[in-house]
Amino acid sequence: MKNSNTIRKVLSLIHRLRRGYISLVFISRVIAAAQPFVGIIFSSKIIDLLIQRAPASLIMKYALILVTSTAILNALEWGMKAFITVGEQVLNEKINQMISEKTCRIDYDILEKHETLDMIKKAQEGMNSRGGIQSFCTNLAAGIQNIVTIIYSIILLVPVFIPAPSAGLTGIGNFVNKWYSVFILILAIGMNTVMNMLDRKLEAKVQQSFFERNVVWNRRYSYWFTMVFNYSLGKYIRLYDMQKMLSAKVGQASDNMENEFYTLRDKLLKISWIPIVVNVILQFVTYAYVGLKAVFKLISVGDSMKYVGAYTNLAQSVQNIAGIFTELDIESKYLAYFYDYMAIENKRYEGTIPTEKRDDNVFEIEFRDVSFKYLNTETYALRHVNQKITLGSKTAVVGKNGAGKTTFIKLLCRLYEPTEGQILLNGVDIRYYDYKDYAKLFGVVFQDFNLFSATIGENVASSDEYDEKLVIECLDKAGFGERLAKMPDGIRTNIYQYEENGVEISGGEAQKLAIARALYKNAPFVILDEPTSALDPVAEYEIYQHFDQMVEDKTSIYISHRMSSCRFCDNILVFDEGQIIESGSHEELMKEGGLYSELWNAQAQYYA
Ligand SMILES: Nc1ncnc2c1ncn2[C@@H]1O[C@H](COP(=O)(O)OP(=O)(O)OP(=O)(O)O)[C@@H](O)[C@H]1O
């Protein structure tokens, strides 16, 4: 993306997100730019009046004007700055929100890739730190201020270029009184500007390559650093003495970041002397030129102060403008990461067909020769899976670890698309159904069921607005009723310590909440991946006893390593190395004497 294009995009984004912000910045900078000139004009006047021994009342009058106008301009600028600072914060937050919303929408398999995680970090860093929107706004403001300063300076400097009546001046005195002597000053400004631009360009290159290399370390550092503050991990950190490993991980990332910083510092040091030297030359030329005019009495002492002030401001602003353009150029590269991230396109079919809203929940799923490979992997996690899941059936999925059970469910829920083959819902490829509509068909509890530190009601309903009666009903069905009765604020009780008065709940209780969440969704398919692994025997028994009642007429699929819990299912699918190698009822599979009976017997011997 071209940088000017990015700058245009950022400006229109700022305008869209915070109307009036750019105008406010503009006005405040015009005021800020005026301030030094008020000082320059009035103090030079006062100096001349002092030299001419003017009446004290006249000097006081100018001093008063100087102080009052400076105070007014200061107050105006200060008031506007407060609005601008808040505006910058709001802009930052809105942009972070855009990044997080995008992250929620992005294809799940794209999100899982570390390249995407790096990109998210780059987008965040690009927007928030070095090239951030704040610094973009600051530069934008500075650009406006410097342009206004240049205009003020030129207006103030015009008289210095008009030759004064010079009776019999020769040599240098005559030269500095000629209009073309101004080229010395223009040349000095030009040289200063060009050298500064070259220097900034070099710096930009160094900074950019530093950013590119550092973002990976930065992401790793953030990951390990936040792990330290995750209190639920705190128990493992203590019991497994992980502190050393964590410190080493944080240390390794921070050492690498530190080394990158040293490299950056050394490279910058090598180039940063250039503008300093050039600036000294510029200062020398200015003072010599204006000083000579004063020596030859072509201007007054007060005026010479005024012109030096105006010229220094002009030179500084021209130099700043060059720097700002280079800076905006660099920043647009960083800001482009945000646009690159926002431009990532989902590859998954969004689909358009609505899923039929059938009161009878007549849905039939068919896996037709489905094979699947995760991104960036060589081996197939599923191979040639052919299976129908019929209406209202209760299906159990069993198999050894890594056999492909969860992958089977993830594909069914369209978190991934099959590498080969098709999954059909009522005879139509599921990709053609509207994605959001399709997702509504499934109430799923995965092994990593992740609850939020929010109220119980919000966790169950997955929303901050919910039907309280239904939430309580689902919690009851999931076996959480007794615990709920002891909660200080019922379903309005926050869980976990990230919220005020958050209540800690056990692993089993959390699992029950996750089951209640799936039930609240009232989806035609209920899928439970290891639904009872954390439940006590009584709770587990109750869940299975009430399973029929719990899932009512829904089609249910659940994965379990507790073989005894499969007995009540109509159909059991046995997965091995990505394939369904056996299927049937408990009795049929036991008779078959295959992997299922092997797994069953292996577990049964502990209870014998
Ligand atoms: N996101 C992923 N990226 C790459 N490979 C994955 C991913 N998730 C799972 N796998 C691999 O796919 C295979 C099947 O995993 P899956 O989670 O489906 O197994 P499972 O039968 O549910 O195992 P378990 O009983 O341990 O939960 C495993 O070899 C696993 O390492």
C-alpha cells in the first residue's frame, strides 16, 4: 500500500471515528504557532524603546500587551489540548476495538496461525506505539503548527530583505544590504533541510527493520509476562517450581529485545551527529548575517533580535516540516500493518441459505468421505470419514487420545472446512448455509470450555441481556442448582477474581456452567466434549440419568473416555487414527470384539 494512500485512509478514519477532531487540532496549532511571535515582536519593541529611553509608561504598555496576549493564547491552547488529548484516547480505544472485533470475526484456522498472531501484534503496536495513531495525530498537529510558523516568520522577515538607505557602504556591509544576499539564508535553510531529511530517512530504515525483528520477541515477551499474572496458573508455577522456567522465558525474550535496542541505539548514534553539525552551521550563518546588518546600522538592535528569532523559527519549522513528512512516511508504514490486518479476507464460505427453522428440528447431518489436515501440518487428522447423524439420535464418540474426535466436532461446527469431501445438512453442503445461522444449530461444550470473569447469568446466556428464568432452569438441569442457592447474588454473582467480589468455583462447577451455557442456547444439536471429566461421581451419575431430560428431543453427540457412559447412546462411533473404524450400539460393538471392547474391558478391570 502506498504511504500517501495510508495517510489519506488514516485521515478519513480519524474523521469517521471522531468528527471535528482534525479541525480542533488545526485551530489549536494556529494558536500555538502564534505564541512565540507575540514574544518576539513585543520584546524586540521593548528593547528598542529601552535603548531610545522611551517613557516608562509606554514600555509598560507594551509589556502588558505582551503578558496579556501570551496568557490568553496559552489558556486557549491549554483548553484545546485537553479536548485533543481525550480525543486521542478515544481514537485509540476505537481502533483497538476495531482490531478486537476483526479478531472475533476472522476465520478460526487463520487466527490459530502464529503469522496471524504476529500480524495482530504488529497492528496493535503499529497503531499504539511507534507509528501509532497518537503520534500520527501529534505529527499532523505539528505539521500544521510549523506551516503556520513559516507563514508568520516570512511576514515578519520581509523588512530584513528590503535594502536600507546606505550612505557609502562598501564590501560586506554593502553586500548584506543587497536583496540577493538573502540567498545565503535560503541556502543555509535548504542545506539544513536536505541533510535532516536524509538523516530521518536513514533513521526510518533502521527503525523499521528494528520493529519487524522485534515484534516476534515482543509478542513472546507479552505472552510469558501475562502468564506470570494468570493466577489460575499460579498453582502450577508454585507446585512445579516453574518460576525459573518462566523467568528464563521472559528473560530470553527481554534479552533479545534489549539486544535489538542496543543495535538500534548504535545504528542511530552513527547517524545522529549529522543534523547537529548542520544546525550549528545554520546558526552561525544566521547570527553572522543579521549581526552584520546591525553592526552596519542597517537595522536596530531590537529588530536584529526579532529577525534572528523569526529566522530561527523559520529554519526550525522548515526543518521540522521535512522531518514531519519523513515521520509521517515512516508512520504510515506502521499504520499500514493495521490496514493489512483489517484486509485479511476470510477464506471460509459465508454461505447464504438460511437453515430451516423447523419446530420438529428435522436435521440430518452426513459426513461424506471427509478428510482433513490442519493448516501447516502434513498428516491427516481425519481420513475418509463417512457417517450420518440422524435426527434425535444420541451418538457417543470414543477413541484413544489424538484419534480425531474433537476435530470431527470442530468440522461439524464449521470451525474448519474439510480438506476433502463434504459435510451435508439435509442433503446440502453446510458451506452454503449462512454461517451465523448454521452456528445457531449447535450448543457445544469443548474440553477447554473457557468461562469469563463475569456474572453467572452472562456466562450462561453468552450475553449481558438474558432470560433469568431460563438461565436458572438451565443451571438446574446442569446440576448447578444447589451451588447457585449459595451464591451471594444468585445469577448476578460474578465468578473469578478479575471482577469485584468474584467468587471462585471448582472445576466441576465450571463444567456445569459450561453445560448450562450449551443448554441455554436451545440449539437442536447438543455436543459435549468430555462433559463429565471434572464432575464428581454423583454429579456425573445425575447428568447421565437426566441426560434424556436435559437434551430433550435434541440430537446429541458427546465425546467421552468413560466407556460406561456410552451405554445409553443409540450409536457409538469408534475413532482410530482419524478414521471411524467401528460403529454400532454397545452390545453390537462388544460382540464385535474390536477396539471398543478392548477399551471397555481395559476400563472395566479397574471396577472388577
Ligand atoms: N489446531 C491444531 N493444529 C494442528 N494439529 C492439531 C490441532 N488440533 C489437533 N491437532 C492434531 O490433530 C490430531 C487429532 O486431534 P483431536 O483433538 O481431534 O484428538 P482427540 O481424539 O479429540 O484427542 P483427545 O482424546 O486427546 O481429546 C492430533 O494429532 C492433534 O495433535
